[in-house]
Amino acid sequence: MKAIALDPNYSRNYRRFATGGLAGQVLVLTKKTWGGYHKKVLRDGEGPIHSMKWRADLLAWANNAGVKVHDMKTDKGIAFIERPKGIPRPEFLLPHLVWQDDTVLVIGWGTSVKIAAIRTDLSQGLNGIQRTIAAVGSEKYVDIVGSFQTGYHISGIAPFGDLLVVLAYIPDEDENEKKISTSVTPRQGTAQCPEIHLVSWKNDEVTTDALPIHGYEHYKAKDYALAHAPFSGSSNAGGQWAAGDEPLYYIVSPKDIVVTKPRDAEDHIAWLLQHDCHEKALAAVEAGQGRTELLDEVGSRYLDHLIIERKYAEAAQRCPKLLRGSPSAWERWVFHFAHLRQLPVLVPYIPTENPQLSDTAYEVALVALTTNPSFHELLLTTVKNWPPTLYSASPVISAIEPQLNSSLMTDTLKEALAELYVINSQHEKALSLYAELLKPEVFEFIEKYNLHDAIHDKVVNLMLLDSKRTVHLLIQHRDIIPPYEVVEQLLHSNKTGDKRYFLHLYLHALFEIDIHAGKDFHDMQVELYADYEPRMLLPFLRTSQHYRLDKAYEIFAQRELVREQVFVLGRMGNAKEALSTIINKLEDIEEAVEFVTDQHDDELWEELIRQCLQKPEMVGMLLEHTVGNLDPLYIVSLVPDGLEIPRLRDRLVKIVTDYRTETSLRNGCNDILKADCVNLLVKYYHEARRGVYMASMDEEVHGNRVDDGSSRASERSSSVRALDIKSRTRCGARCCLCFDPLPIQDISVIVFYCCHAYHLSCLEGGLDLMRSNSNQDSDNESDDEDGSPSGGSRMRCVLCTTAAA
């Protein structure tokens, strides 16, 4: 017996099965009720039966001639499919049959594969191939829907969905020669490994896997067999297993049975990892293939692979994607990178939230960036970007401070240290570094943290950074930073920069705020003005009294500052030399005239005229500018005969015109003055004619109680009302000497036009006292105008007379 096939309904159909063998008979055996089997011969005398498969009501078998399909329900043959031409006899290459479903039979024989479909009516074959082989008297027929040749011998075939699994035996090119050779045995051991091919119905290979079977070198194609776990009924058409069934294939050799199954997603991922295809493995896991727990494993193995390959930067770049939100995984890799001395490449990717790591991890990362100058820029960026609550700044500061005076120290590291000082509330140390680095934001930093006391030794750095803002800051807080400290620092600094110019800016601003604040440095300031801002010299010289005149003159002489020399000479009392300097060096007659006028010295005028007579042009200019100061005729009288004066006629015309204009102005002013005098006399006359109001005591007391509001109202009254108030006695109804009330019985009262009132006895006593103190004789002239009873002397107001004296 070479083949056997069980009825698919074996248990319900009396345990029916079919067999075949070398006898050439196809027997169907059925279990009898009383024991034994009932035998039925379907075919006989057609040669040995090599393979047999039963599916539903269809039984297929293969003999030397080909493949036959028999309908067990109608007990009729359906079709006969001839053996492929050009293949060895079945004794060498066995035929292989397999039902893909209830109506599709796959035949693999030698190097040929045919797919036969069992149909009940004429229709177009699958894949564009149509071939019909019908049996006589049968309603069913067979349609060959697929056929192709292979480059290998088929040792087994099985369905795999819409594909086929083929067990391939690779024939040796010299195999035929070896068979006829007498010197080589058939079991020489030169066979190749069998292979599993996954192909389509058009022989398109999908995958190929070699099978290292034990002893494959000595096996032939017929020594192998391929079987698969049965499908779960006809409902699983297309060669598929039902849910829950395990798709298994069995590869049988003389000494091994290999159980295979289709690879799942996790197998694919494991294969990718094994072949260092980590990116594809990661993509597969992220696409939902396999368990989610594989993501951590794949990520870890991917990172390990990159670390082994020394691709540290790429590994760091992959960490956010591979480690995701696991704090423990992040910390583990942070310390691993630190151990490898590659932590700087990971720092830009370390998360600060979701997840947030331990403060130690962040501190280790920052300390690692301090070790090499190439990392300092990253350190500064990281310190600025990371929230200060994540870590303690002290360990990082401790790692940087020893490098302050070493060659590893860079400006970037200093700035990072300053940022850490700020985080650690060490603002004065941060200010020192900001000032040293000349950071523009240092001024806002000083104001923000009120660090004015800490800038005593940083004046030069601040000046180099922004002299204008520094000067404003120093002037504003000169009580904290006295001028002598600023001047000393600027004078003795060894840093590059125009320190004298900075000193000039500071002293100039200080002088404008307080002219006496920097008086100790006014000598220095004279020289600084001469060097940097000469136009400010004269205002400074006129205002300050704290500079040495001789030193200032020496400075001006060296720098040929003529006007400043003139001013200093004038202040030194050497007016003639100053005048000579103006005439000889400046040649400015207008300024010379102004200088002489300010001196109020007649001899200086003579000197001016004398020096001008030596220069004809100067004489003409002198005539133009002395109108109102000197008589032009006097100057003309001094001019030597024959002296040619340029433009003399025009200048004389101008002198005459100016003189006439001046005369006209004087006459006009006199007329106005006379008119004003007459008007004032008339006003005085009318004022004198008015009565003098004498207030009583009752009115005085009442007046003292008047509210302030009524007083303000009276001030806003008309001019007539104001004139009445002015006419009242100025002592408020009291004697201006004894301050007793005026209305005393039997005592005369004297009231002057100035509104001062006296008792007659008090006034006479006061006048006598004044005469005795001044030792002057009384005027014998009688004073009829006063109406005084005392006709021996003229009465005068004591208060007004004393004030005039």
C-alpha cells in the first residue's frame, strides 16, 4: 500500500476510507456492522497508485498515467489529468496532491504545478487560463486554472491562503551523469539543502528559506514529504485555518520531522533585530505589530546597537522616541552616557517635563558640559532653557569655580556661571561676571536687584560697555560711589579704552549737576575739556573758581586756545596782554571792544586805540564798534596824517548815521521820561488830596476777626476799593511809636501822607531823639504845610525818615 485517504466524514460514514498501492487497485473500504470491512474497487489495472487525497465528495489519486478525480457521491469519474511530459517516472519523483478547498486541487509533479478547479458548468477559468477536461456522462468538469514550471524538483506542496508552499529539492547539475557512472555511488553525499518556497499561482516567489535538515547531503527528492494541519471544514476556503487553529506545516525527512508555521509580527520583529534592521523593527512595533511591551525591548536593543557602533549622536537623537515617558529609562541612559563620557550629546534631548527626572540626573548632565570648552555654549543654552527648579545650582557652580583662572575658562562658561549665580541668589558675584563680560543687560540687572553698592570696583568695565548709561548711573548714585573713587579707577585702570575720555564724560556730567562736587578735579577737567570738548571751556572757566589760572593758561597756550587764554589773562589781571592777544591773534575788534568795556578801565581804552593805530584796517573797524563807548572824533583826531584807512568814507557815513540814530533814540527816551514824570506827579497829587481814614478801636477789633475768605475777596475788589484801603493808616488806628490807640482825649494826632499816624507828643520825642543821635541842627524853616503847632521845625514821619537813612 502506497496511499490512503480517509473519508472527511469518516466517523459518520461507517469509517470509510480509500487505499491504493502497487497492485493498481483503488479500494474503498467501509466498516461492516458485524465486523470486518466491505471492499469496493473503483479502478483497477491502471498501474500503481502513488498518491491519494479525499475532500468532501471528491477523491483524487495519481498513478503512472496521471491524476484522476472521482465523484464519490455519484460514483462517477469526473476527469483525468495527464502526467506532465518530460519528468521522471513516479519511482524517482512522486506526484503530490493537495486540496486547497472543496473545489480546487493542486498537483505538484516533478517540476510542474497545476491547479485544477472542479466546476458544474462552463465558465471562464481563473487567471485568464481556460482548459476543460470533462468525463463522459458527468455534470462536473475540471478546469485547469493555473499551471507553471519550476527550476527545482517538487518534494511536497501545500496551500497558504492564495499562495502555495512548495518543498523544493535542488537537483545537482551532474546528477544524471552520476547515475550512469560506475565509479560514483548514488549516495555520494553531494545533495543541497531543501528549500521552502512561497509562490503565487503564476510562480511569483514571495519568500525562500533553506532548511538545514540533518543528513540532507544524502537525500533525494522522494525522501522528503510536506504535510499541513487539516483545515477546519470547507468553510475555510482558500487554504486558511479557522480562528484559534494553529497553522502548522510538517516537513518530513528520513531522520527529522520539522514543524513550521507562518511567522507572526513578533517573529518578523525578532528577525529584523537579529539582522540589525532596528529601524524597521521599531517601525513595525509602532505600526501596532506585536505586543506594546516590545517597544521598550526594541528601543533598548536599538540604543545598544548604536552605542556599540559608536553612533552616540544618533543614539541621543533617538532617545525621546524610544524612551518616551519613562523616567527610570531616561535616568538609566543619562548615567550610561555619562559613564561613556558622551553625555553632552544627550543633553539637548533630556526632557524637563513629562517625564521630569531626578535633580541628580540634571546636575550630572550640567556638570558634564563644564569639562570641555566645546560644550560651554551648550551649557549656557541649557542653563537658560531649563527651569531652575529642576536642579540645584551649587554642584554645577562648584564644578566651574576651580576653572576660573585656568586655560579652560571661556567667556561662555563665565556667562553660564553668572546665570547659575543668579539662580543661586548670589547676585553680586553674577554682577562681577556680567560686568567683566560687558553684557548690555548689566544695567537692568543692577536696577532689578538694587546692586548699586556692588559697582565700586566695576566702573571701568561699565564705562567700556556703555559710557552714557554708566555716567548717568554714577551721577545718580554719587552718594554711594564718591567722585574720587571713580576718578581713581579710571586713571589707574590697565584695560584698553580711552579712559581719559570716560573721565571727561563723568566729570562734565558731575559739573552740570553740582559745580562743587568735583572741585578737586577742576584742574584736570580744564585739560580734559581742552582735549575733548573745547567749546565747553569758556562756560566752565566762567563758572568754576577751583582751578589754577597759571596751569590753565599753560594748557591753553600749548593747544593755541586763544579765547581761553584771553579769559584767563583777564581773570589774572593782565588785561593789556589779554587785549593784545585779542587784537594780534584773533583780530576781532568787536570782541576787543567788549573786553575793554567789561574791564571799566579808561587806560585800557587808550591801549586799545594805541594798538589799533598800528594797523589801518583795525582803525576802521574800531570806528565801527566804538559808537556809544568812545567819541569817534577823538579817535579820528589821533589818526596820523597820511594814514590810509580802508573804506574810511563808508565807515564815517555809518558812524554819522549811527550817531543820528542814537541821538534820536535819546531824545525819544527823554520825552517819554518827562511824560511819565508828569503823569506820576498828577497821580501823586490826586492821591495826596484824598482823606486819611482813621479806624476806631471797635472797628479794629472787628477787623481782626474777619475770615480769611473775606480778606481774599477784598483783594480781588476793584482798583478804587484798593485805593481806599491804601489810604488807611498803616498802624491800624494806633500810634506807630507807642502803639497806643490814637483816639485819646486831649492828645493831638499827626497823620502823614504815607498813612503813618502818631500822637503829637510821641512824634516830637522821636524827632528830638533823631536830632540828638545825628548831631544835626534842626531845620529853622517853618513847615506851614504840615500844619504842626510846633512852628520851630518841619515835621517828618519817623518811620519813613529812618528807612530812607
